Amino acid sequence: MTLLDIRQLTLSFSQYSGLFRRRTVESIHRLELSLGAGRLVAVVGSSGSGKSLLAHAIMGLLPRNASLAGEMLYKGEPLTPRRQEQLRGTSLMLIPQSVDYLDPLMRVGSQVTGAGGGHKGEQLDRIFRRYGLEERVKRLYPHQLSGGMAKRVLTAAATLGEAELIIADEPTSGLGTQQAAAAVGRLRELADQGAGVLIITHDLEAVVDWADQIAVFYAGTIVELAPARRFAGDGSQLRHPYSRALWDALPRNGFTVLPGSQPLPGERASGGCPFQPRCLLATPSCGRQHPPRQRDEEGWVRCIHAT
């Protein structure tokens, strides 16, 4: 069953330059993504590409100056602001990137219990042990936690209940290798139990062995959706040049750095492939129109040079 279906999503912000000059900055451009029950999909890209904005758009946590176009469906029905409010915290759960989501005036144990729908006792103890949190952590306030400890508390709070769709925004940031593997492994378990899990991360290495599919995010859009098993060897199974560049940049693959940088929101050229200025395969036709999706049996790519 498809839980989340995003079609041609465009996210823009109204900004003022000076007192009276207003401009519209587009941060997400014609993004498409779907997620089924029992699946773990990782959205991977460099910092500043707009990945966290995608999480906030799904959850309905955007600021007032945001404007959305396109469609977001949950179980086939429009994910309207009212429906987002009804589902948020129960069927839809977010593991946020920022520890500011923790209430500074409430002890950690009470916050995790409340987020999990009132779970207590053995269930709370079990989830704390699962994330390597000592008994004493329940009695602490957020300001007494280290960054990594706070991240584990946020993950525990979001995964204690019975959410159908879990969105994890950078769940491995601030964690050591073993702790990161435990966090992603727990999300994999939840997917295996029937939940849909969307991980948003810049850390491809942390998720490649756990995900079913990986969506490669660049300059506000997804350029390739591929099975995680294609991220292997020399990367030749990947169809988009940026996907291969991400893979080559991992330490295990020689840490080959791609020259240049992705465009900031508002700097993207109208039309054409956003990766064109950095792509060794680019031709004049790459700048003429937004590349259409080219599907295969297990995914799709936006590149006119894809094989």
C-alpha cells in the first residue's frame, strides 16, 4: 500500500529585500516521490539542498511565508493542512534534526512517554536501552543532554508509538558509528514491521546498507530514485552523474570530490537540468528543459544521457 505520494511538489518562499522589494525564492522544484508501507527510503544529498524542507512540508511545519504547489497524498487522500494537524504525532511522526523540539522545562522521560502515546514502564525502559540511554537520563532536562544523547532521545520518542509513517531528519548526526547503525537499524525494524520510513540525510554511507531505495536529491529536486543495491562497486549501475559523484565521494571509494557547488535557492537557472554546470556529460540540450523521468523496472532518473 502506498502511504505517501508526492507529485510535482514545488515549495517557494516570499522574501523582502529592503523595505518594499519582495521576491519569491524557490527551494523545492517539481519533486516527485512515493513511499509504501514496509519500505525504507533514504533521501540523500549534500547540506543546503533543501532536504529538511521536504520533511517540514510533509509534516505541515512550514513558516507562513511558504507557498506550496503540486500534490501530497496520504493513503490516496490529499494531505491538507487540516489532515496534517490531525495525523501529526500519531500516524505521522517526525524525528527532527534540531534538539529545540524538546521541551526545555520537562524531564526527558516524561517527554518520551507522552510522544509514544502514553507508553510506560517496561516499554519505556526497553526503548531507552535500545538507544543506549541510561536510566538516569529519564530524570534529566534537555539542557543536561549532550548533542548525541539528545538525538537518541528524539529518536526514541518518535519510534515508541505505532506511527504508520516516520520521517527521520538527519537521524545519525552527532552519533558515533555504532550508535548511528543502531538508530538506522531500529528504523529498518519499524519498516519491516509495516511502517513507511523516510530518512533524510547527507550521510549516504550510514543508510546504504539499510534502505530499500535511495532518492538522490540535488538543488531542490530528486534526480534519481534507485534500489540501494545499485550503490555498489564502482557505481556503474547508477544512472545519474550526480549519483555516481556522491558514491565516488565516500572514503571507501577514494573520496573523489566533485568540482564546483550546487546552486543556492534563487540561483538556479530557469529550466534545464540543475546539475548541468558541474556535469562532464552536459550538452546544450541539457539547459533547455527540465529533464523528463526515464523509468526502469526499479526506479527512475532525470537525465537525457542516462543509459
